[in-house]
Amino acid sequence: MTILTAAAAGLTAVLLAVQLKSVKSEYGVYLVMAAGVFIF
């Protein structure tokens, strides 16, 4: 995985987590944790 792919995945995860935080805060946390596993 290139650095650009990892950055795009991280940025997408953060933006989705911010959107989901208004619905349920747990979903944002789970999404960021899943993105961390995906990147590393």
C-alpha cells in the first residue's frame, strides 16, 4: 500500500467518523479503529 492510499483511507475514515458522530458516537470510534487496522 502506498502512502497516498493510506492517506486517502485515513482521511475518508475521519470524514465518515465525523458524519457518524452525530448519529451514534460509537460508530465513529469503531470506524476509526477499523481504518487503523486497515492502514497498518
